[in-house]
Amino acid sequence: MSVTIFHNPACSKSRATLALIRDSGVEPRIVRYLETPPDRPRLEALLAAMELRPRDLLRRGEAAYAELGLAEPSLSDARLIEAMLAHPRLIERPIVETPRGVRLCRPPERVREILDAP
């Protein structure tokens, strides 16, 4: 099974999700998205697959969230995506992609929904 995790090793939720994937017997492709952020088409595809709006994927506790005024409800989805592309720390994690779907794995146990393991 092909599994990709958009991972931040400094994040406990991301590390826990990675451990659950490995415990299922799968070694995932690890994308350290802070070093290699998704491009616009990839980010938009992930959002669509998760059925999330850009605002749903924003990390509200990041300094850039406040600095860029991203709490403003009138901001367009395109503007929020631009902010995430320019500041990848704004992207909530971990995101896991498998042939069974894509999930924002918060809590980490959500990854089980898209793994083949029982």
C-alpha cells in the first residue's frame, strides 16, 4: 500500500501518526512539508480529497496567522491558500494520503480510517 504522510518531526501528533502507520506494517513516503511544501495544485487536491476548506486547515496558533490577519472572515479561499503556500507552518498536520483516502490525522487515530490494517 502506498502511503504518504506530510510530516513535521517536531510535532507530537505527527510522530504519533507516523508510528501508527509503521505499526500497521507500512513504511510511508515521508514529506517534510516545512522543507518541501506542496505546490498550489497539490494543496488544492489535498483539500478537495479531505473535503476541507482552506480555513479548516489553518494552524491558528502560528504567529503568521495573527500577523497576516488570517482570522478576517472575508478573506477568500485563494488568499488563505496563498498564505499557506508562503508560510507552510500555517498548514495543519499531519496529512496522510493512501489509496483509501486522505485525512488530517488529528487525532492521530484517524489514520486507521484509511489504512488497510484492521
